[in-house]
Amino acid sequence: MEPRKKAKKSLILTLNQLPWLASAIDAFLLYLSSFALLVFLYDVGFKHQSTGVQIILHYAYHAFFLVVLLSLALRTTLLLKNEIRRPSLIFEGILLLLMSLAVVARFFLQNTVTSSHTLLWFFDSDYLVYCIIFYVFFVEVSKKTLLFYKSTINPAQLFVLSFVFLIGIGTALLLLPQSTYKGITFIDALFTATSAVCVTGLVTVDPATVFTPSGKVIVLMLIQVGGLGIMTFASFFGIFFQGSTYKSSLFMKDWLSEDNLGQITRTLFKIVAFTLTVEAIGAILLFWCLKELPPTVLPERVSFSIFHSVSAFCNAGFSTLTLNLYDPLVRYNYSLQMVLACLIVLGGLGFPVVFNFTRFLRYHVKRLMSTVVEKRSLDHKARILNINTLLVFITTLVLLVVGTVGFFMLEKENTLAEHSLTGKWVGAFFGAVTPRTAGFNTVNMAALGAPTILLYLLLMWIGASPASVGGGIKTTTFAIAVLNIINLAKGKDRVEVFRREIAQESVHKAFAVMLLSLLVIGVAVFLVTIFDPKLGLTAVAFECFSGFATAGLSVGITPILSTPSKAVLICTMFLGRVGTLTLLVGLFRKVKSLRYRYPKESIIIT
């Protein structure tokens, strides 16, 4: 018995002294799941003529299942013996349980005839293997994303490269034969992928008739990941399954707009949770708004509701209807339009604004409860709303009111003439919301009057708010520029608002963003008029403004653009989403400090 005890003890010590084995299994599962994902894409993306290929794929999936089961069991054992508590251990335990149930189900179903609609059948099908492939791949890739924070790439470069990577993946997926009914060209796939990732909404093909259900799911995923940013999702799951570090918190501080390093992880979780919650509520409300439509008219109401809820909150403007929301099925559905408008506004406010306003409401509810329940009043009133939130709310409100009244007055006898008085106001409100980077249209865009087009150009150029899913120069940029002009007119040498002084750095950035945006739009208009000289200047300018602001509205010339013009719009949409200033920051080395100052000298401006 003594030699056996020594051998057992020696084995335990060996396992405890090999923590690198768990890391090796991590790498092995990453490569294995990557290969399995490629096999899956080949399986679902291409049509197979021979049953031999399908049989090989079936056995390949089963082999992947068994290897993953053994690898996860070994890794979990090693981590537990070394007392390493990863956040992912709970979920890996659940996955092991489900895979064990699948093994039991496979043996059980060999001698039992079971309906194909039971839960037990699911464990015996390839669908469980598909879910495992995506789960393992996503978890392992998310863990590796934390390594980017140790690299020499600055946050601006990583932000830009993440969008380039996602656009490339989206283009490849849309080129798969099973993504479209008759296939599309490379430039159209690249244009659609860029438009989806940059949450623009401009399309050169009709998504309703060109893309299969698989293709629409790909577009929806690109919108969702592109709206929040691939690094937001990757960091969320990386921290969720691997844990956070000080280096990762420093790296994410800028693009999450969170100054408190201790709140980085919490803010990241709140962003993802808030997004998914609002989109789920929006999908339920949209489904309810469609209850009067017979199933024969719109058979896929669930998928319609989910797709448009995600597209609206992410300010993408993609629709599964050929005529967008101008389609007769939803053109007069005013409740549906109001739900979509609210989703667009929520997505365009910006996460810091939403969270700051939530703290404001929570503080005043507690204050009210203390006054009513405890019958004591609090003399001190804390300042909860910051300047950024106040500027965003006021600017958004002004733009919505001016846009609604202006659209109503300009279009009540034109594109809104077919609606009732209530419909006219709802259409006017929706018309004021959607140019601010959303891209949906409930009216005939080609019939808009010239004054309305000018109003749309202004609204698209301003766009949504910072740290949101929308584009444009942002509401705060426009507000700071207006405040700076007012203060200059008053003879002040600084920008002040709400008894606070705006930092000069913010003022400089605001005017840099405005100038760069006009330069990019001007160059885009110039190039498109060269490549497509037959198109009108107004239509080209509208298209370029819409592309840069990621608004997605079009007067109908997008599908007829030449290939060079499509390439110009692709670059314009990309620059509008990542930000021209962000791209320049990523290209140039940042000066750490200036230890000198030259003598000042005035320049004649006016």
C-alpha cells in the first residue's frame, strides 16, 4: 500500500507543479475552436452536393465534441487543484454538465424513438456542437484580447484596427454563398459590411431581397458589435472570464469615458447590460405594435422586431423591408415609429449621460423618500448632473424641437400630406430624430424640398452625442462652438456655462473636429462628382454628409454609384465612425510634455 500512496502523492504534486498545462490547454482550445469555426462556416456557407462531405463533417463535429469535453475536464481539474479561481469556472462547470447530458442522451436515444421536437433530441443533434464551437471560441478569444493591453499599440490605434478587422470579417461572411440568394460583388459586400459595422445604413443592394436569413443575421451581428465596438464586447467577456488588471483598466479608460479606474469594470458591465435590456424591451414593444398585422402579411414578426430594435438602438437604420419604414405595412403605424424614435434617442444620448442621469434620479428618489418616510429634509443638495450631461440634454432637446417644428412646417403639404394631423406630427418628430445618425425613413426621401434637405444636412452633420453609438461631430462639439462664439461676442477670453469653465482643450478639440469633418466631406463630394459627373451636386452632398455622419439616409443614388464612388463612401463612413481626430491621434506620436513656451504673437483674423 505504501508504494501506491507514494505514487498517488507524486502524481498530485506533479499536477500541482504544472500550472502551465492549463495555459497550454487554453491555447489548444483556441486553435481547435478556430479550426472548428472555419469548418462550421464552410458547412453553413457553402452548398454540398455529395453526402460524403456531410458525413465527414458530422464525424468531425463529434470528434471536436469529445476533445473539448476531455480538455475542459482536465483544465478544470488542474485549476481546482492549484486553487486558481477563474470567473469562467462556473460556466465551464455548466458546460461540462450539459456535455455530459449530451453523452447520456446519445446512448439513450440509440434504443429509444424520440420526437425531433423534444429537448432530449437537441442534445443528440449537431446544434449543441455548434453552440459549443461558438462558446469555446468566443471565451478563448476574449481571454486573449487582454494581451492587447500589454502591447505597445495605443488605444486610438487599437480602436481603429478593431473596426478594420471587423469589417474584413463581415465582408468575408457576406461573400459566402449561403448569405445571399444570388451572390453579390466584393465591393457591395465590403460596402454593406462597412455600413453595418459603422452603423450607417447606406446600402447598395436591397437587404430584404438580396440577403438570406443567414445573411441578415450576419448583418445584425455586425450592427450590434459595431455599435458598441468590438473591443467593448471583447473586453467585457475577457474580464468576465479572465478577470481585470490595472493595465486593462488604464487602456479602457479613454474609450469608455470613465475617469475612475475603480469603476472601469462596472461601467463596462453596465454598458452591455443596458444595451441588451433596452433592445429586449424595444423588441417586445415593436412586436406588440405589429399585433394587428395578420401573420400572412408579415410572417416573421419576431425576427422583424429583434432586427429593428437592435438597428434602431445602434442608430444603424438597416431594415428588412425593401422601402425601409416607408413600406405601406408600417408607414401609418405611428406607435411603432414612436418606439423606434425613442430607441434611437436612447442610443444617441451616450452611455455616460444615461448613467449620470440615472444617478441623478436615484439621488432625488432617495431624497424624496427621506423627506416623506423619515420626515426630515436635507438642506444640502448635491450636484449630480455634470456639464457634459446638461449640454447633451439641452442640445438634444433644442435639435429635436427645432427639427420637429421645421420638418412639420416644411413638409406638411408635401411628403406628410397623406397623413392625418397626428400622423403629421409623429412623422415630423421621426423626421427630426432619424437624421441624427439613425437612417430610417417614413417619407419619400427623393421628394423632400430643398429647405428640408438643408435642415437634414445640418442635423446629420451634428449627429448624436459623444460616447454613444451614433456619429456626426456630436452635440457637445456643436454646443461648445456656439458657446465659444457667444463668449467671444461678449468679450470673454474663456468659455463659461452653468457656473463652470470649459477646458481650453475641449474647445480646441471641438473646432478641430468640425474642421476635419468639413474637409473629409468636401473631399468626398469632390471625388464622387468626378467619378459620377451625371449625378446632381445636391444628391451627392446629401450622400456624403449621410455617410460621414453615419446617418444612412439617401435620396436614392447609393445603388447607382460607380465602384470608385462606393470606395469613397466606404472611406467616408469609416472615418465618420472612428473619428478623423482619433485616426490622427493614432498615427502621430503623442508629445508627453512641453518644457518651453515661445513668446505670444497675435494673428489678424478679421
